[in-house]
Amino acid sequence: MIRQSHAYGLLIFLLSIFGTLYNYQKIRTFIEQYDNLVNKNGLSGSCLVPEWNLKTTSDLPHSADFKQWSSIHLGALRNIMEAEARLLSAFVYHDQIAIITTSQHIDGQNATCRYFDCNRQEIPNSQFETIVFPMTVIRCPRRAGAEFVSASFNGTEKAHDPIPLIFRVYDNPVHELAVCAGPLYGNESKWLQIVEYVEHHKLLGVSYFYFTFFNLNEYDRKIVDYYTKFGYAEYTSYVTEFHRLGWMFHLIQTQVHRFVLWNRSKILKFRLLPPNIGEISFIINRVLKTNTNPERFTNSTNLQSELMFLKYNKTTEMSWFNFKGAIRPDLVFVLFYHWSYRQEEGVRVMSVPKRIAHIRHYRNVDYNALNGNWLENYNGTLKETRLTQSFEKTLANLVREKVEYVYNNRWVQCEEIPPMFFTRFKRGILDCRFKNETGV
């Protein structure tokens, strides 16, 4: 038995040695291939390139279709004709890279894709000639080791400062239903609008939010930072040469904002739809928003009276004018404001009956605001409509919880600070107030 156990032990030892050598050889082979690739592509030696970023492609998917659509100016909506074409964001997918610019007058123009490694050094012999389409997008093929990208628009122009690639190389969608909300601009406070919007859609199954904003103030930004920190959202900030952002920027990135979905079945399930459905369209009714939102949170009682879904319920008739859509990004090519108009071959758009779901779209009635005469497109018949009582109650509680968490701030009380610190530091440095002091 002892000899047999020794034999088993020796066998296990030899197998483990063999496994170690085998794995070592695999690791060594990978390192050699990696070094060859890095040297071949001229990447900085200090760059550690993950496996997903070792891919180079030679062309773009559907390039012939995009060139043909560009030649007939499909979707061209040119505004601000002398605006500088600044880079806004860039996304890397399995088969391509998409660079978003802030200019709306360069569609169809030639552009050069520029690629940079982790040290922002341009990768030699990596440039690619392409066109700007659709609208503000520069599509580029993949380059191994590229972590930053840029673009130039003529042969002598210096490349814009490179911007980082945002990872989108997912095998499966991370979120079944997400909302692209933006752009946020203008002087009115937005903190309450944002928290109502997010909490409403979370109840309907939305798990992620994409924000873009220009002049969001510090107070409003707190609620966006909250959702970002807890993994519900991400945001992009505009940097342009203009003092203010206006309606002409609406098509820089796909935007669906200032409205909420009311879905009678509560949860939208894209996975239950036929696989060839690339977009579902929703009828809308518009809700008249007759006042501005409060600038700051004061107390929970006032908050309850300012909740938009309780305060504003005078609505228009149902209409397909300016209907809204939810899309599958992998099946559509070109978007307008709220819907797509070029899809994959065989992909269909489905309209959702109003008995199933519709959009409640909050709109200002100020004639000086964006599209301030919008009521002229309706028959003038208004009626009071509400969400269900149980939904309103749940939503009100969620909004109050988030607002109090983020905005219900107080001074540090001096009683909370150990006495030893008062012997060492002046009270002004401790920045506290005693409980019996006014304003605490």
C-alpha cells in the first residue's frame, strides 16, 4: 500500500510538472505574439494592451451603404455653419469606432481617423480616410492598441487633442432597456426634473441613463453625480466655443428627454419581441408645464407640492405627431430626433397600441421657449389625466428618498467633534455650529 501510494504521488507530481510546463509554454507563446504585435504596430513599449484591444480591421461594416446615403445627403440637417468641429466622445465596438463631433455642417465631408496608444503617441501607419456620416459621426475601423482617437479634416490640419475610447465591446447587451437623455441646457433648475425622470423610468424597468449637458449648475449636478456614483448613469459634457447651447444642438447626440413613458403593463421587455423588430414607436400626449421648477430643495412638504407628475396633469389629446421611439442600437443605422429611418435589411418598426403604452411629454408653454408655439399642432382639447394612484405614491416616495439623501444637508455640529480638537484648532477651522445656535 505504501509503495502504491508513493506511485500515485509520483504520478500526480509528474502530471503537475507537465501541466506547469504546458501552461508556461502557452504563456510564453502569448507573450511572444504580444511583443511581436506591439513592435509591429509601433506601440509604446510601456503600454499594456488587453486582449480585446489587439484587433485591427481594414474596413467598415456597410461602408457602401453609408457612402451612398451620404451622397444623397440623407439625414443632413445643417446648422451653425461656421462652428468648429470639436470632438465630443468616442466609442469602440467589435467592428468599428465611432467618434462624435459637435459640428452639424460637416456631414459628407472627408475626415481622417487618427489613433493613439496609452501614452497618447500616434500609432505609426494607422491613419484611415473616411467620411462624416451620419450627421456628426466619424466612423473608423479598429486599430490594435488604440486607447485614444482623434480626427483631422484635411491633409495639413493638425489632429485635435485625442480623446479616450469608451468601451462598448460587449458580446451581449449590458442593459435590456436604457435611456439616452439630453442635452440638458438653459437656466431653469433641473434637479427635480432629473430625479423624477430617473425614478419614473426605473419603475418601468430602465436600468441605465446616458446624460449630456452643457451648462448644468453645481446644485443640479449633485443629483447626476449621485446616479453616476451608484452605477445608474454616465454623462458627457459639451465643450464648444458658444456661450449657450440651444435647439440647434439637439441632433449632436441622440436625445430623448423631457418626457416620461407610461406603460400599462409596467415593464417593457424587448426580449419578448420578434428578433427582427429594431424599433418600437409610442404615441404621445403632451402635458402643459406652466411654471418653472424650484431652484433648491427646502423641505419635504414643499417638495410634495412641486412634484411635476402631481402638479401638472392638463394634457392634450393622443397624437402621433412627434411620436417617440425605443430602439435596438445593433439593428438601426441612422436616427432622427426620436426615431430611426435606416435599419438593417429585414428589420421592422412596430407601433405600440395606446392601450398598452404611451408617452407623457412635459412641455413648457412659454412662447419664448424652444418650439413655444407647439400647442398650435393640437386641437385645443385639454383634459386632466393622472398616473395610477399606486404608481404616484411609489414614485413620490422614491423621489423624496433620493432628494433628501442628496440635498437634505446640515452643518457639522460642534458636539460631534471630539473636545481634544478644540484645544488644538480654532473653531473657524473646524467649521461647525453648536446645536443651540441659530440656523443649525
